[in-house]
Amino acid sequence: MSKLSVTKDGDAGRPESAPSGLVVMDNVNKHFGALHVLQDIDLTIERGEVVVVIGPSGSGKSTLCRTINRLETIDSGYIAIDGKPLPQEGKELAKLRADVGMVFQSFNLFAHKTVLENVTLGQLKVRKTDKKAADEQARRLLDRVGVANQADKYPAQLSGGQQQRVAIARALAMDPKVMLFDEPTSALDPEMINEVLEVMQQLAREGMTMVVVTHEMGFARSAANRVVFMADGKIVEEATPDQFFSNPRSERAKDFLSKIL
Ligand code: ADP
Ligand code: MG
């Protein structure tokens, strides 16, 4: 990998010949105290690519996602979205964050706002869209994720699967360049998992660039262009889903797959 000076995140750590992916992580390191949670992470995600990240609990998957939209800082290395290094703070950071949609395990909808208001909020505040246009776009997105008739309800009146689909619509409302999903179905009752995975499948088919942390191996097999296997803060293996599931190379991956499949 290219030579890097050790810097806080920002332009100074930029590799001399920067790779051209939509998301570029170059030699990223992060510690939580003594824990080296991300170790020399090199990961390039191309436009339109769907990358599924799997690995044991505690391996750093969530932290990796959170560094991509700067919910976590990094200690050294370089991260860029669409050629722009992650800014440290301020307006630039807010703008860049808007390019990165994120959907969490817990849906994180605003309880005191309606479904429609949850989806329009970011557009009104960050994108400064006028209300009529924001409402129209939100209704289109709610229709796209199959909950158009829930627009005027409050989150608590919806099922978990419906709430998560609203969370996806809310992220899409910012017209992101990449969508990050961190175990989006892990908190759902089993009968609701598929309705969320189907929306994600559809997004993938439409060409959305996606990073998906999930234990849903069926989704990984059918939607992923690439599987990234993490263990102990490192990317241990990267392969196509076919290669990875039929012929994992590392002992760590073999061991992991033997426990979940
Ligand atoms: P995963 O998503 O793969 O389960 P995480 O990225 O959540 O892993 O966590 C990786 C490791 O970092 C775990 O050991 C976790 O306890 C630790 N960790 C995560 N967030 C923090 C934090 N804010 N402070 C201290 N340790 C953390
Ligand atoms: Mg996690």
C-alpha cells in the first residue's frame, strides 16, 4: 500500500496515488484505549458495488461503518468519499455526512414526529429543500419502501419492519452516494426480516452503492458483489460470495462459517 504519514484524518494522510473508489479507506487505524479496534484497514468500494461485511461480534464491523461517516474519528490513515477526504468538523462534515446514508440496528426514528416528518427533516434542515418538494419526495420514498399509507402515523404505531423501512426512506431522502447498513435486521422479529431485506435487494438492483454488515447469509449470497470478512480489527479475507462461502481461505473464516451455517 502507498506510503502514508501518520496523521489525524484529513487531507494530510492522502496517499500519493489515491485509488478512485467511491469510498476509499487507506491504512486506517483506530484504538479505543488499549484496544486496536481497526488495524491497517485498506478498503475501496466502487460506485454501484454492494459489499457485505461479516465477522464475529467485536471484530470492528460497526466501528468501521462509523468511521466512514465520521461518527468515529480515526488515529491514522485516510478515508475519502467520492474523492473528498473526510473533513474534521463543521459545515463540510455535515455536507459529507449527508452523502453517506446510515441505517442502524435500532431504527432511531424521532418518536414525537410523524413518519412523514421523520423523512423530510433532513431535507428541510440540511438540504434546505422547500416543504412541498420535501413532502412529495418523502411520499415517493415511503411508497418505494412499501409504507406510503403510514405517512401520518407515529413510529410507535408501526411494526419494527415498517419502522426500519421508514429509516431506509429517511436515509434515501438525503440522496446519499453510499448507504451503510449496520445489522439492519438484527433487532427484528423473524417474520419482518424479509420485508426489509427485499427493500435492500431492490436498492442494490437499482445500483445503489452499499456497505452492509449482516448475519443474513442469504442476502450476502444474492446481493453482494464482495464479502469482506473481519476478525480482531483486521480484514482477514475478501472474496466474491461464491468463493467465500464455498471455499473460504482463512482458518478464521472457516471457523466462523462452521458456526453460523
Ligand atoms: P462489531 O460491530 O464487529 O461487533 P464493534 O466495532 O462494535 O464490533 O466493536 C469492536 C470492539 O471495540 C469491541 O471490543 C467493542 O467492545 C469495542 N468498542 C466499540 N465501541 C467502543 C467505544 N466507544 N469505546 C470503547 N470500546 C468500544
Ligand atoms: Mg456491530
